[in-house]
Amino acid sequence: MKKLTLALALLGALTIAACNTVSGAGDDLQSASNAVENEMD
């Protein structure tokens, strides 16, 4: 559970730092959701 929380925190920080456009934000959110989904499997 701690790994999942850490992964979410890191992905959130990267998403905020990396998305410069609305399109980029959508791509980042999709990437983050894929990473979380993979972590849960």
C-alpha cells in the first residue's frame, strides 16, 4: 500500500510539473492512470 501511495504522489508531482497544455495534461493523466492500474495488478 505504501508503494501505491508513493507511486501516486510521484505521478501527481510529475503530472503537475510536466503538463504545459491541455492536451499534454490529458496524456499525462492517462499515463498516470495506466501506471496505477499496472501497480494494482
